[in-house]
Amino acid sequence: MTEIAEFSLEGKTAVVTGGSRSIGRAAAVALGEAGANVVVSGRTAGDLEAVANEVRGVGAEALAVETDVRREDDIANLIDRTVETFGSLDVMVANAGIFQRWASSEEFDLQEWDDIYATNLRGAALTCIAAGRQMLKQGTGGSIIIISSIQGVTSIEGTMSYTAAKHGVVGIAKTLAVDWAMSNIRVNAIAPGFIERDDEPLIHDERAVGFVKGNTPMQRWGTPREAALPILFLASPASSYVTGAVLAVDGGWLAH
């Protein structure tokens, strides 16, 4: 069987923030399978090293870097370690994020808003800007993929802070895509629906299962691998004419 060369990331280096579990972990492995050197980052060193070993298991080089995307100096260290180790930064997957408690908007909590903002929006912006600056310095282009959500395109009741941040992430992707298009730095967003976490407690909650199945035409959760492969597409030359896009990976949620 002939391999499609445009899906290869041989000789490229990819960074995945929030890389210790679920979508981040699956993305790191998929990028490694495509031939990239992979840097996994997050806040728990032990978990990151386990993912790095999983990436090495598919034949790729890997590095684990403890990083808190709320801290600009941590992000600078992540970029520096990446370039020092592998020589370049070619793909950035800005995946780090946290969720909120389900609560109607009149129960708004400013501290929760600030926490969501600091990681999901400010952290994503700092990550993408740092990556873009490095790619501009290299002069060889690159791909930045921001993990948004279906809540970056629509809304779900009881999630105002998270929904606002994820809408903001889409705005970041579209603006950076326009700003850096002439430098061949592509910036896109993924909008996942309900993707199973590595340890998904909601599958045992009848109300949650009914909610997901009732709103997802495919009537199931997606898997982390099903989110990782679209990330691989956007990371690779196979998507060389795609920038400023929001790719829904949601089992049809946004189609109805």
C-alpha cells in the first residue's frame, strides 16, 4: 500500500500542551506515529514522562517538559527546551485547558471565571504567540492547532465561563491565521464534542449519557484517537491550504 507523503511529519518537531492525558496524550502518540519528534508538556511530571515513553514506543523521539501555561516564563522555557533538544518548533498543539462546574449563569463565580480565563484563553494566547514568534524566527512556516470546543461555536447551558473562553480561542485562531498567512504559519482550531477522557466518570451517569446521546447524532462519545487524527491532519502538509478553520469533531452535534 502506498503511503501518502503529505501526512508525514518526518524531521518535524511538535509540542503538545496538556499532553498528559486524553486528547493531548492521543495527539502526542499520533504525531509520533507520523514521524515527528514530540514534546509533551503539562503540570504533572510523572504523567508526562509516561506519555513520553508511550511516544517512544511508536518509534519517535520524545521529551517531557513540566509547564504551566498560565506562566509566561514556563512557556518560554518550553519553547527553549524544544529548540535546544530538537533544533526547531514546527507544530504547536495548544491543548491545555480546564472545565468548570455545571451551574446556571446567575451562580456566576468570578474566581472560577479568572481560573478558566487564565488557562483556557490567556494560556492559549501566550502559547500560540510564543510558538508563532519562534516559527517566524525560523522562517520555515509551521502549524498551530488550538483545541477549542463545540462551545467555541455554540453554547451549552450552565457553562458561561468555559463557553466564553472557547469562543475567544476561535477568535485567536482566526486572527493569527490572517496575521501569519504570508509567513506560511497556519493556525486552525479543533472543536471537539464530548470526547471520552482516559477515565470518564460521566459514562456511568444516566442523565449525562442521555444528554450526550440526545444531542449527538452518532449517539456516542468520541474517543481521544478520533480527536487526535484530525489534529494530525491539521499539523501535516496534507492541510497546507487550510488556515483559519474551525474543524468540528463532534459526531454531528453542530450539524443540527
